[in-house]
Amino acid sequence: MWTLRLVPPWAAKALDDAALPAALGVGGRVRIDGSALGHWDAGVAAALWSLRERLQQRGLQVELASLPAGLGEVLLLAQPGDVPREPAAPARPALQHALHEAGRTIAFFGEVLIALARWLSGRVTVRGTEVLQQLDQTGPRSAPIVLLTCALVGVMLAYMGGAQLERIGAQGFLAGVVTVGMVRELAGLMTGVILAGRVGAAFAAQLATMQAGEEVDALRVLGVDPIAHLVLPRLLALLLMAPALLAFGALAGIAAGALPALWVYGVTPAEYLQQSLRALTATHLWIGLFKGMLYAALVVAAGCREGLHAGRSAQAVGQATTAAVVKALVWIVAAACATTVGFTAMGF
């Protein structure tokens, strides 16, 4: 092994002119000892890096020993391949990871319920300006796509239902099928799906960006509950706007379903209106409203949960947004299945 000792006083040019031992062949080792250095500057770091490069090009192994504080780190950063990396955290088994995520989700739901109870009891104040801003984001700007989607679903439902009822000559009941289907099930379901892609993703991106910028941590340091300050305004805004979106979506679906009924299956306008009003009952109304409100709450929960538990990078923001949409859709479909089976079993 050849040892190069750096002893002051000296100049960086001395390293550039250092004579490399010709006797050392490929695989030899060179040790650079900087224990005698008291200080260093950028010139020293550049000269050491150049010397190390020349030694490594000859196939020699270079060891850096006892360099002043910071000099070794600069040399490592200058060659990314030598930067020490933190060992990756061991991957959790799939089942353990799923249980951990489920526990965090349940804990988040509990925190939201506690914050909601504190708001109802007057111990937490929700800013009205924030609620109004979220009302604008979730309501008027979401209404056009909700109306269009529900109208197209109403047309599809009328065509499929009419094709089956026509076989037994019961086209007159087509209005009831469309009305009950839209009011009780499809208006709320499609509204929830649209809100998951538009509102849930926006909530996740906003909160994940705040999490990455340590704004959520700043709120905690100031003694502000992030759930009450960030989640409750979004939850209240969407719950306040959900009934209007559901009503307009159901009306759009029923009105659009009248087109195939009138033009294809020969139902008269008066008959379609009469059958729609006859089929519409208070039970269908409150079940449809309950389901729609439940779907809206799940959208807010999925978006805020992923946003507040996101990582601290740009990539984590994208991952949180994607996860929020996926979870919201899965939760909505699961809730739709559970509520439909439950209400039917109870005779509603």
C-alpha cells in the first residue's frame, strides 16, 4: 500500500503534481492520509478529487483517511456512486401492510368524528369563508359534469329497461323503472363517482402538497387541529352541496330517459309523467338522499385521509391523489352494495 500524507504548509498544486508510484499495478491500494490537515478550501477538495480520479483510472483502490470535517462528504458528493445510502426499510408483508393501513384509516375516521362532535358542541370553530370556498369548488363547478353523466345514464337505463318491458307489452312501466332507478340508486352513485374523480382528487392533492411543504406540521405546532381546520370545512361543504347535486342529477336522468320512452317505445308524455310521479315515494327519496350523502362523505374521507398521510415529495403527492380516487371508488361501490342489500332485506 502507498500512503500519501497531506502535511501543511502545502498548496493544492502539489497534489496535481504528485508523482504516482509506477510500481503499483491494477488492484493496488493508495491511502490518502489527511490527519495533519487543520483547514481546507475548495481548491484542496478539487485537487483531491482530481488525484483520486487519476488513481482510479489506473485501477487503484483509493482510501480516504482522517480528512477534516466536511471534506470527505464533499468528495463523496462529487462522485454520486460513492454516496452512502441509507439501508432501505424492510418491506412489510402484504397482510401486515393492509392491516396497518386499515388501522390508520379507522383512526382517521375516529378523528373526524371527534372533530365533528367538538364542532357541534361549540368547542371548535369552522371558518365560514373556507366553507364558502369549498362550496364553490364542489357545487357549481361540479354540476355540469354531474348533469351530463346522469342524463346519459338515464338514456341507457331507459333503452335497456324498455327493451325488456317491450317483450311483455309493459312499456307503460318504463317511467317507473327510470325514476326509481335514478332517484334511489344511480343518481347518487354517479354523483359519487364524479365527485371522487374531481373533488376527492383535488382534496388529496391540496392536502398532500401542504403535507410536503410542512404546513400541516406548522398547524400542529401552533396548536391548530388539522382535522378541524382542513377536513371539516371540506366535509361540511360537500354535505351541504350533495342534496342539490343529487336532485339535479336525478331530474336530468329522468328527463333524458323520457326521450327513448317517447320516441322509441311509444309512451306518451302524460303517461310518462304520471307513472314517474306514481312510482316516486318518500321511501325512495330518503334512501336516495341517504346514499348520496354517504357517498359524498366517503369521497371527502378518502381524499383528506390520503392527503394528510402523504409523503413529503412531489411523487408522494401524485401517489396520494391516485390512491384517493381508487379508495373513494372502492368505498362507494362497497357502500352501495351494502346499503342496497341492507335496505332490501329490511323491506324498504
